Amino acid sequence: MPDTTVNFSFLHRTCTLVLLLCFLHIFVTVLYYVRSLDSRPTFVQNPQQTLQIQRKLKEEVSVVTEELKTSPTVKYRNVTEKALEKCPDPSRLLVGALRVEFSSPVSLELVRKENPALQEGGRYKPKDCVALQKVAIIIPFRKRDEHLKFWLYYLHPILQRQQLDYGIYVINQEGDETFNRAKLLNAGYAEALKEYDYECFVFSDVDLIPMDDRNTYKCFSQPRHLSVSMDKFGFRLPYNQYFGGVSSMSKEQFLKINGFPNNYWGWGGEDDDIYNRLSSKGMSISRPNGAIGKCRMIRHDRDRQNEPNPQRFDRIAHTRDTMNKDGINTLSYSVVRVEKDQLFTKITVDIGKPPK
Ligand code: BGC
């Protein structure tokens, strides 16, 4: 017969042990639970308080978010995070040859409406890429409002397609003294630089319109002559050294020749003097080809107070001797008025009069 007493006592001990283990397990579980209750924040136990704190937190978060949005460092981070690439050269927006004609007049309202991306002062820069150059376009001016309208009408869309970071500066000669194109260009250079860190300067007559948008109004490794085939000259250069109409120069190139002469009063010669300055400094002229460099001139009678300058031949013969004594280093003028339009900045300057 089996020994049931021994079996029963073994079973009893085993059960007791299991029971004890169970109690221990329950005890440990309860202990952990209680401790975890202690370490939870008190507000969790109070629904009223919880709501209040949540509301406060929400307010604080929205204040901080607003501050972050307007903080310059965050703005800077956003910009650099989305760092723009350089615009392609040449721009992919170019269309090539253009139809240019002046039979029906245009209004400034129309030009403003057609160029909504312009900033005050005739400033523009591409939104989706970094422009290859910062270009100031300088237009010597006096009483040519009709021409200026055509110029703005044609040029603004072209310059935007060329993806330049540009500004238009109309430099208006005050008074009725003899016109001085080169001195106005010098003043335009100086005035534009007061506004923005321009690296390239395009000097354009107000009556010249390019007929191809591949003729980019920017600077090159050598000074650039842009109006190379004008209708007025049968779409060819009048002579090899011709540098009139529209030209461009980097700041460095401009300073190397001491800017432009200030003493050419009346029509002619100042562009030849500029050519002489460039060649005396060992620079050559860069040009687009004849097809891309085509441009039209708006026909007009000769301006009053801009008669051919009889001294021009003598002056041109002495550029090398005079260029260091007459230029941007001796420029003197005063600003009479600055007017900002959506399409241009007009700066009226008093540049004095020719010496008697
Ligand atoms: C004058 C220049 C002018 C050119 C073309 C030259 O005789 O000196 O100033 O641009 O003719 O008309």
C-alpha cells in the first residue's frame, strides 16, 4: 500500500510555497503600482487643473511658434535650408529674336500692369534661383519721356527673362545747359552704388531697344559692347572701335579706367574716349554676334542743347594724358530729386555747365 502521509505532506508544502510566491508577486505588483502613482504629476489626478494647464501650455506653444516665425535666425535658417541654386547661364526663359516696333505709343500704366513682379524703383530679382549678376542699368536722360516708355515696355520683360538681379536708374540732367552723357553715366554709377551692391553696370541710351533677348545685359570678362548692329547703321558696326549706344562694364573694369570723362559737353566723342581708356589699359571689347546684337533705334530729331561737340576730336586725341585727371575720381554733381516709380528710379542731378 502506498505511503499517503508522505505524499500528502509533500503536496501540502508545495501548495504553501506556491501560495507564498503568489502573495509575493501580488505584493511586489502592488508596491510598484503605488510607487508609480506617487511619481505621476499631481495634475493628472485633478481633471479641472489638467484642463487649465493644457490650455496654458497651448497658449505658450502658440506664442513661441509665432516668435520663431518672425525671428531673423529662423528666417535665415529657412532660407539656407532651402538654399537657392544659381540661375542657369544662359537663362532657359529666353525666346530669341523679338519683334520691335514703335508705331503705337505705350503707357506707363500698361507697362506697370504687365510687370507685376517689379519692386519699387524698377528693381527685380528672380525668385527661384540666384541671379548670375547684380546689374544696375544707367540711362542718361533729358525730356525723352516717350522713348523711356518704349524702353521700359520692351526691356523689363527681357531683363526678367534674362534672370538678372537688376535696377533701372534714369539719370535726368537738371536745367537746359548743354547735355553731358558721360558725366550723367558717372553720376548714375555713383548713385546706383549708394543703393545696392551692384557688380555690373549697363550704360544704355534711352532710344535703343535690343531685338534679341539672347543679348544678355550683363558683364563679361572684358568690357562689353551690346548694341553692335543698329538699324541706324544698316545693322553693322560703323567702325571697329565703336563703343556707343549700349555697353556694360564690371565695377572693376569701370574703376580701372577711372570711369568716364566729365568734360565732353554736347554730342559725340565721349564713347570714343571711353574706348581709348579701355584699350590704354590693355582691355579688349567683347561683343555678341551680329544677329544677336541687332537693335532698333527710336527715330527722333536731334535734341536741343546737344549740338555736336566741336572739341571732341582734340579731346579724343589726348585721352591717355587726361584720363587719370578726369573721371570718377574728379566727379562732382548734386542730387536735385530722387523719384521712385514701380518701373524705374529717376534721379535728377545738377552736373553744372561747360566751362566758358
Ligand atoms: C562720334 C561718336 C558716335 C559715332 C557714331 C562718332 O563720330 O564721335 O560719339 O557715337 O560717331 O555716331
